[in-house]
Amino acid sequence: MTAIASRVRALSASILNMADRWIALVGAGSALAGVAVTGAFTLLKGRQEAREKRRDRAEGRRILHREARRGAYLEVLRAAHEFDEYMDDVWKGLPVGLPNDPPRPPWREAEAAVKRLREAAVKVSIEGTAEVAASAHDLWISNYDALHDANRISGENAGNSTERLFMLADANGSTSEPIRVEARNHFIAAARAALGGDAPSFDTGQLDQ
């Protein structure tokens, strides 16, 4: 009986030892699995953060580019508005001088304004879009043509007419002013489209500020 009891005790001890080993192995396996899961989660999180940073950088560049475009578009409109004011004075004036005479007020100011408009249009050609750049160029050309038209009418009628230039332009069948207004409207429409101006909740007054 003693021998049998000894064997039973030895077998029990062996079973317990094997159980301890299995427990240790299972614990080690669980630890390794935990490390693997943590590593995979950290890797995925790192990749997600990298993607978010790339998106943020791209969005930042997009916003800066949009603001640069908006600034260039506004500069064109300001220059065109400035030219409008001087051209109003030109058209309200009497025929004076000859086409090749030195500039005189308000002609001098109008010529300086149309040069500033050209410079602003060149900036738009850099910022884009191609359609807005083309419309900015057309706007400058139409303003330049209006000034040239007024200068021609003034020279042709200097000394032999007391009519205001705008009346002489109407009698002459001049179309430079309507073309200039149309070019300005086309530029505004192209600029609005490029800036997303037709999207909901867009403040339509921003371009004129």
C-alpha cells in the first residue's frame, strides 16, 4: 500500500507540475499576444496620425493658396474701381488737346490706374485659375481701350466742340464702355467660381470689400 501511495503521490506531483507548466506557457503566450496587439495598434495609430498630418498640411496649403488668389482677385477689382472713378471724370470733361499731347488731369490719373490694373492682372496670371487670368487680361484690355477711345474722341473734337466727351462718344457710336462693363462682370463671375462663390452660405459681398 505504501508503494501504491507513493506512486499516486508522484503521479499527482507530476500532473501538478505539468499544470504549472501549461499555466506558465499560457501566461507567456497571452503576454506575447498582448504585446503583438499593442504593437499593431500603435503602428495603425501612427499611420493614422501621419495621414491626418498630411491632410492637415494639404488643407493648410489649399487655404493659403485660396487666400492668395482671393487677394489677387480683389486687387484687380480695386484697380478697376479706381479706374472707373477717373474715367467718369474723363467722360464728363470737354474735348481737350490732341491725341499725342502730354497727359493732363484726370487723364494722367486714369492712365496710371490702368497701368496698376495691368500689374494686378499679371498677378492673377500667376495665382490662377487660367479662366480668371484670361478674364483679368480682358478686363485690363477693355479699360485700356476705353481710355484710348476717349483720347481719340477728345483729340478729334478739340477746339471745335463744346459737348461733353460722353455725349460725343454716344454720337460717335462708341462701344468701349459697354464692353468694359461686360468684361468686369465676366471677371467677377470667373473669380466667384474659382473661389467657390456659388457654394451655399458663401458671402457674395466679400469680393467687393
